[in-house]
Amino acid sequence: MKVYQVGGAVRDRLLGIAHGDRDWVVVGATPEQMLAQGFTPVGRDFPVFLHPITHEEYALARTERKSAPGYRGFVVHADPAVTLEEDLQRRDLTINAIAEDEHGRLIDPFGGEADLRAGVLRHVCDAFAEDPVRILRLARFAARWPHFHVAPQTMVLAARMVEQGEVDALVPERVWQELSRGLMEARPSRMLAVLRDCGALERVLPEVDAMYGVPQPVEHHPEVDSGVHLGMVLDMAARLAATLPVRYACLVHDLGKGRTPREQWPRHVAHEARSERLAERLAQRLRVPAECGELGRLVAREHGNIHRSATLDAAAVLRLLERADALRRPARFEQALLACECDARGRLGLENDAYAPRQRLGAALAAVLAVDATAAAAAAAAGGASGPAVGEAVRRARLAALERHFGTA
């Protein structure tokens, strides 16, 4: 029975970066032996155990055999006779197929350390093609390390998987799991680029794929292409350390441009409404968390109005705040403003420009929230108002506060 550290912890140590979790593989052991040493079984599909003290995961060395389409279509074989090299061979990329023994010696049968030095994302063997999730992981790693490139033969293999329909077998939960992780990487645009290069983006995110090649007015978008703009917006969100809901909102804010009739190019009249509908369908299809889905719809619908907010008077600003539910959910509105800043700065040559609407609308919301709604309602009731009239009195008080704030009272 021998124990080896494997996976991300070994890889990241070689890269000189911190890694939180450690994973271990056990060669030459049976489940009964693991239980006898106090390990707790947790694996549903294959033998994985938690260490009795560290609670780190220890998996028995195993091999896999393809039995059906999709990422679940495998028969797992765990046996004391399975070797470390056989276990490493089933992994996705060479950089993830490196093990370390108890003396710190590396076991690297597939050249992962050399690929780390060269900055290459390369599949271990043709078994890569048996699991479509690996395409998503490949794209995610490309987003994590922008200086790495995908080996040409790996991209060919990924494209073949797409052609053979493997990607179509992905379940929504796994797509969202990898997509959400990729959005949180250093350069999310690389994830979209890799998925598009192998043809997977059209299958997994057709609404996003449709944006590429669609032109925009050059006076507002020097980068012109809607898909290129989207990648720049996502990278700006990463640069500004935005949360996942903000990054997801950036992903879906312009989906409607991919559905603009060609004869209307490069203008995209009413694309906000189309974007909102598409964002809602996408969130339902991928079972996106409510926090992400709600913010995505809000930004898709209102980003144009937020960009133009300097032209709005106090009454129009109040209506915008009400539509955005900003009075009840000011923190979410701040997230929407950040997503809009990413949109504005995710344009060629405008990356370092200030975004005035974020400050203007943030200050406007603060002025409205400073109104004592309870006192305004009590004063209205004392004057004989009731029902909707009380609510209208509170609204008038808020509008008056905005007018004073903007100096238009």
C-alpha cells in the first residue's frame, strides 16, 4: 500500500503558486483496508475516503472504461493491482497527471512538468475524448493561465468530440459548474475563445456564439465585433475583481445583439429587451443560481439606460431606481453599476476611462435612501391621505430629494 499526492496541489507547487486542497491516490489497497485504518467512505461512483485526522480525500487507484455517451458513461475499476501510472493515465491534462511520493520525488510518466515549463495544455491520451467535461476544463485552464497555449493535437481532439456529439450529452449542472469557475479565472475571454475554436461554444452557449461576427457602431465600439467586445467586458470584470453574479451579468448583458436582423446591422435597436429574454432562457437552461440570474436580467434590460443616465432628469432617474428595485436592494444595484462599468470600459482604447454613471447613480440612490419614508407616510396620513395616496406622498418626497440632489428643485 503506497500513498501519493496528485493533481492540482502538485501542479501548483511546481508553478510556485498556493493551492488549498490536497488530493491523494492510494495504490495497492482495498476498501476494507481503508476502513480498517479509520478512513470514512464518501465516494458515490468510485472508492474515495476521508482521512480520519486531516479529512483530506484519498482515492483508490482506478481505471475507467467508456460505457455510454456523456461524462457519466463510465465503468470504474478500482483494484489493488491498478498501478499509479494507470491511474494517472485516466486524467485529463499532462499537467494534472503528476504525482509525488512521500519523499517529494515526482512521478511524471506523461511529461507534465515539461508542459508546465513550456506553458502547454495537452491531453494525456486519447481517452480524453471519452469525457466531454474535459473540453470545459481545458477552456477553464486556458482562462486561468493566459500565457499557456492549447496543444494543436488537443484542439483537434476536442473538435472531433464536438463533431461526434459528445458535448451534447453534457448535463446543465456540469456546464454551469465549469462555466462559473471559468468566469472567475484571470482572463475569462480565453475560455470562450477555446470553446469557440473547437466548436463547443455553439453547442454549450449558442446565444453567446451568435454574437461573434456581429458588428456594432464604431463610434461606440472601436472593437466593432460584438463577440470581441464581450470578451473584453469579461476580462475587465476580472481586472476589477468582480463577483460571480457581476461576471455572469457581463456574460449575458448583450445577448440580444446576436439576434439582431442582419439588415439592421450595425445598429441594435431594442437589443436590451431581447437580451433580457435570452438571459432568462439561458439561466433556466443551465439552472443558474437566482442571484446570478436576477442580476443578469437586470443588467441586460437596463444597461443602456444606466449608460445614458446623465441625460435623465430626476423623475426618470427615480423610475430607473424603482425598476431596478434599488431602494429595497441597494447592494444588488451597486453590482449592476459595476457590471455596466465593465461594459463601458470593455472597449478598445477605453479600458482606463472613468465611468461617471456609477458615481452619479450611486449618489442619487443614497439621496433617495436618506429620505425618511416613515415620516413622509405619517405626515401624509395626518393630512388625511390613505392607501395608494400615502405611497404617492412618499414617492413625491423621494423625487423632491432627487431634485435637490441634482439642483433642479
